[in-house]
Amino acid sequence: MKALMDYAEKMALAEISGFPDGRYSFTDYLDDDGISGHSIALTANINVAGNKISVDFDGTSPQVSGAINCVMTMTRSAVYCTVRSVMRSDIPDNEGFCRAIAVSAPVSSIVNPSFPAAVGARGVTAHRLCDTMLGALAKIVPERVMAADEGGSTNVVIGGRDVNGVPFVLVEFVYGAWGGRPNKDGIDGISNLFANLANNPVEVIESEFPVRISSYGFVPDTGGPGQYRGGLSVRREYELLAPSASLTLRSDRRKHPPHGANGGRSGAPSSNVLNPESVASLLPTKFTRQIQKGDFFQTTLAGGGGYGEAFKRDPKDVMEDIQDGKVTEAHAMDAYGVKLKADGTIDEIATTAIRLS
């Protein structure tokens, strides 16, 4: 085991030696902590010197009152995950690889909080740290870094008592989309880079909880436009069948949607709506409130950011997206400069004119 870890460290140091020396910084934002309503800055600074790499988070916001403070062990994990994602695939994933990367963060910051900071919902911050790290890594190895993903899981918790008085608690992490990649579109309906989970099957939820999933699917036109499109938003809607329940939500990426990379555009922002088909009420990104039988709660995750300039996307790929229902004809023309003829084929003359204008 010692030899294997030493081997991983040696390979990681060799990989880092190919990175250009310098200090590379990127800042991303959390919408809020669920209490103050203020945006929260996360700044990653990657320092490369020879075969040494260190990451600090100077410039990151102080710890907050909401429960999204990220403990240092999870901050390190986000750094290791993202740096590892841009290295060759045959480097063993073990402690030896981690030895090659030094990580530090200001004490009492949101990524290195001091006791007694609230940390129960820290996952949303760790997910955003990954997006922040990818933004900085894109300045080092742009050909290996994808655009920002959906921003991490949306955590839905519905708890109460059913019609027989039996208590229940549904805890669900809903995942959505990857950002566009240097040579491929973002993946739709997939777990975040910094997670190992999957969306729950509708049948399982409905058989075990007094909840009906009234809709579940992708939302057209939500992937960030780019030469390689971001993954689509996932929308999930819950109908409460119990007399009443408590609804708790941890989400993000409404005020600050997933950023694009290398000229790509942002993905669509997230949203949370109560009773969207009747008296619609837009809900915050983080809250706890009571809901009643017959209420519908709809959550829509953000779409992944796009990679590369949208007008460089192959019109045939845009056409395929239209046929698959991922992009509407109006969005194809507005975002990609692709116009269709009346018979549904690509109007190559008009498309070329739009893209050159």
C-alpha cells in the first residue's frame, strides 16, 4: 500500500509539472444562506510552481448564520476531486495523489468555519467550490475543463404524518446536468461531479410515502448555449397526499446561474414554485414551511453551462436537439443562429447570414 501511494504521488507530481506556472483565480457565488439574502463569494486561487500545486481560498466570504458552512475536510475533498478530474485517468486515487496538493483557507470563512458554525447543509457550498475550482482550472488546462454544472443537488425534505397518523420523512437529493465539455455536450440527468448518488425512481417514492410525483422530466432550452451545449434542467413536481407536512428545501443557482466556459453561455437558473397551475407562488432557494394536502411543489434545477461559442455549434447537432425536444426552433435561431425551412430542414443560406451578422 505504501508503494502504491508513493507511485500515485510520483505520477501526480509529474502531471502537475506540465501545468504552466502562475497564480490562477476564479470567483463564483452562492445565492444566499437562507437567512441574510446576500450573495456569498467563493474565491479559489490555484498556485502552480514546478511540480508543486497549492490552493488557497483568500477572498472567500466569512462564515454565515445559515447551515451551509463547509468544514475544511469537505473543502479539501472538493479540491482533490476537481484537480483529479483534469489529470490523466490512470493515476491511482489514493492518499498519495492528495499529498501532491496543498490546501488552505482563512479561519472563520465559509469554507473553514469556526465552532459553533452551522454546517448541516454544507453540501451546496462544497458543490459550488467544485464549480469555482473548475473556473480556475480552466485558466490552466482549458482543453480539459467542462463548464459549470447544475450547481449541486437540490435537497427536498417532506415530513409529517399520513392519514393514519403514521410519521414519515421523505429526504431526496435531486440531480440534474453537467456543463458542456471541451468535445462533448453536457450530460442530462446525471449526478454532480462531486457526488455518487442518483435520482429516486418515481415508483419507489409513491409506494413508500404519501406523495405523488405529478411531473418529472427535462426542460427544453435550459442547457447553456455553446459549441457543446450544457445539460438540460431537471424538473420534478410533488403533490402532497397527507393532511399536512413540513417542506424543507436546500437549493441554489437562481441569482447566479451556472457559468459557461471558453465563450459558452450560462445555463438557465433554478426555480421553486408552490402550486404552479393555480395560485403560483415563487419560493426562495432555501426555506422551511408548512404545506397542505393537495399542494403541488415544483422544483426546477439549473441547466449546465455551455462550452465554446454557440455559433460554432454544428447546425446538424442543433437540428438533432430540436428533433429530440431539447431545443425549440425559436431558441435554435436566437441562441445558435440556426433557422429552419418550412419543411423542417436547415435553411443553410439564412443560417450562414445570421451567424455572420
